[in-house]
Amino acid sequence: MTDKRSFTKDTTKMDCAHFQERLPELFESGADLGADEHLRSCSNCAALVRDLEYIAQQAKLLLPLHDPSPTVWTNIQSAIQRDGVNLERENKSPVKHP
Amino acid sequence: MSTGDTEPIPINQHMRRNPPIEGEAEAITKAQNGDSEAFELLYSLHKRRVYSLCLRMLGNIAEAEDLTQEAFLQLYRKIGTFRGDSAFSTWLHRLAVNVVLMHLRKKGLTQISLEESLEPVQDDGPRKDVGARDLTLAGSIDRVTLERAVENLPPGYRLVFVLHDVEGYEHNEIADMLACSIGNSKSQLHKARMKLRELLRTGERKEQAV
């Protein structure tokens, strides 16, 4: 006789695995994940989606804040002046700015 | 740890971070013709983002400054070849990314191709999240915590995460920068976010246990 609870659990696990495999494409497609059937019935995957969205949002906190020290520009200038011949520029192509 | 109760926005609605910069096109043309002031202007416009990328990838100020210097020296050499087929910042970032990858290879990844160096070793991969008990991160991450977690990502994941989620580049631009496929970029980004979630949740559990 089949254990109904274990069957349900296995089916849910399979659904979760399938959903999570599709997740990268779902995110990138811009699909409305709130309408996803599996997500509405699976609190675990819903929490995963919330977390991943939250991480992507919080990543904006990491925008650059610091400049390199002034020494970097001084060194660049020195290298250009000192090794000017060695830093000979590559062939120029016609410029086509957007 | 707190960042307020802002609602997460859909993951695909990402703000563009590299809009055209006023005066940049003119400075590029002048720098291509050898104008040193124009080159200095380009440096001042882009030094922060290039340095930040180097610093995130290396985690060391001295090395990050060395590579920023190298990236701009390469820019000086190669600016004549910029044709405007992509945004200048994308082109410059590609150049900086190559400098960083070359440096990382010299440090121990010499046998690895660019595509492979984007693929973290198996043990570093994120786990599928099937049947785990729930603990949502919402409202619990601050800049420092996230910064630390990003530092602990494998380099390949970190690079794509920084370029996409922090810097705002599109997958086609990242694929172009890293000479990999768009699918590879998407896959690396997803793995990076999954790994970050794992790292952040582990951190939270440790905090709760104290």
C-alpha cells in the first residue's frame, strides 16, 4: 500500500526542483511570478523567490563609494610620460560614437 | 541589522547604471587625438567604478589600485581602437575585467581559460533549496553584511553578480565583456544569488545562536 503522505512529499519536492530549475529564466523573462501555480502553493519556494528578489534589490547598496588614492593618477601620468614610446597607441579606427 | 521595510522589487526590473555621461563623447574623441586633459577627464569620470570593480574582485586596496592603474594605462594604449559599437563604460569595463582576470590567473588560475574561470569549483556551488525550513532575509541585510557575503563568493559568481546586480549591466553586455554566452551569464548570476542567500542565512543563524 502506498504511503500517501510520502507520495505527496515526493511530488512537492519534484515540483520544487522543477520550479527552481526554471527560476533563472523566469526571473529574466519578466514573468509575473505571483501568478505561478507552484509558487502560490509552496511557501518554501515563495520564500526563496522573495529572498532572491531582496538580494538583487539590496545589491544597489553596494554602488561604488570610494575613489582610488590620488597616487594612482600620479603613477598613470608618470608611466605615460616615462614610457611614452612604449605606450605607443594602437591603430586608430574611424570613430563612431553612439 | 536593519535596512527598513522596503518591498522587494521584481528581480528583472533592474535600474540602468550606465547612462550616457555629458561631455564623455567629446572627451573620447579628444583623448583619441592625444589630448591629455581629455584623458584625465575620462579618468575622473570612470575611476570610481573601475576601482570599485577591482577592489571587489581582489579585496585588497593596494592590488586594486595597481590594477586600476593598469586598466587606465591599457585604456591610454587602446583608446584609439574604440569605435563606439558599445557604450564607452561597457568597453572600459571589459578592459578592466580582462586586467582583473589576467591578474587572478597569474595568482593561481594560470591553467584556466576565461570561460572556465567563470565556473566555480563544484564544492562552491549553491545547493538546491528543496525542503529547507523557511527563514526570509527581507529587512535583515545591511550594506556591510552584504559586502562581506559578496567577498565570500567564488570569483566567477562575484564578477557576474557585481556587473549585473550592482553595476547594472545587461546579460548581453556581460557576455560581451567576459567572452561567454548570455546563458552562461544568466546561470552564473542565479548561482551567485543562491550562494549569497546561503551565506546570508548561515550568518543569520550564527547570530541567532549567540
